[in-house]
Amino acid sequence: MSRKTAAQWLGVRGDAIAKGRTDMGVRLLTDPDGSLDPGIWVNRLDAFVSAIDAIDADDPLAYCEQAWDIWDSTVHSDPLPDSHPAMLIVLGVRHALASVMASTYRNTAAARDRLTLTAVHASLTEELAAVQHECERWRHEGLPSAAEVRARSATAATGLHIVTKRSA
């Protein structure tokens, strides 16, 4: 059985790949009131978690970079308003990726502590599971308010800045 590419897992159209584009090809749907459905982003998160198994990289840093590029193309395909609950999914995945990338970068610099691809994959899977757990919590407790999303987005953006600064 052939392995699917990460783009295939995420549903990127073949014609887009041939043209060098990696946009998702699936547009966000809206609820009857015109608001965006965060369930689409939960599905994209689940597809991304499956897609990271298909990344074909030779070393941990290349793996992280490819994972980042896949998620980044997903995010840019349908930008979200800052106050939309799905923004917490977007930022949660970015934080997970940045955290694993920073750890990989630091450990690559110290050759004796180099992480394996398996360890990096496991670490990213664990970080993404936390984001999936939050999405599951929303199903039971309801979506966060716009004010809560803005506050948590600001905190997440600060956290991303700190993570990337530590790896420099």
C-alpha cells in the first residue's frame, strides 16, 4: 500500500500541487447566521495530525519545517477573524510546532543530545493532542467567547514570541 503525502492527507488538490500551490482547495463554510464553523478547523487539525505521519524528512529539523509549511498553508487558505474560536486552534498548533522546533534546534546544536525523528514526531504528536483535547472540551462546555479568544490569542502570541526567542 502506498503512503499518502501530507498534501493528500490534508486534501490539497492535485492541480494546485502541480502549480506549486498548497492551498487547501476547501473553503470555510458558514453557519446560517454567517459565522464561521470552528468544526472545519477541528477537522483540519485532525487531518494535520494524520498528515505528520506522512512527512518524508531526513532529519528532525527538516521534519519540523515541513510540518510548519503544511500547517501554514492550511492557515493561509482561509484566514480567520481574530475573535473566532478556531483562532485558538491555529495558534495552538503554531505554538506546538514552534515549541518542538525550538527544542529540536537547541538539541541539534548540542550534537551529543541530538533528537531522533521518532522523538520529534512523538513530541509533536503529544503537543497536538493537547490542542485536540481542548477542541473536545469545547464540544462539552461550549465555545469560548470572542473576548476570551482575543485574550487567549494575545497570550498565545506572547508565548510564541518567547518560544522563538529562546531558540535564537
